[in-house]
Amino acid sequence: GPVAETFRVIQGAMTEENVRSTRGIFQFELSGDGGGTWYIDLKTTGGSAGFGKPPVKADVVLSMSSADFVKMFT
């Protein structure tokens, strides 16, 4: 779905420079289609993004609809 595709694109676009400059872990609590817990890790070496809880405690937790999440990133 659109949420999974958005996270796939984010994962593919991640660079070590993004990780060095951001140094944060973002957790998304999404409601609606494709919802659930998702994360973007821009703190751990290499970075990562995907479904589930982040590998370490999130610095920021955002709650929104999956539709708003997709709009925010497109």
C-alpha cells in the first residue's frame, strides 16, 4: 500500500550523511489503511525505516492517519 511504499522510498533514499546530520529516531503511530507502528531511524549507523518499533527508543513519536502521513511525505 501507499504507506509501505513511502517507507520503501525513504529507506532507499537514506544516506550516512542524513544519519550524521539528523541523529534522531522517529516513530509513527498511524491509523487507517496501512496503519500501525512504523519508524525512521536516522540515529543508528546506516539508518533504517520500516514497520514495527524502532531498534532503540524513539526521540519523537507522531500520531496521525496513514492518509496524512502519505500526504506529508509526497
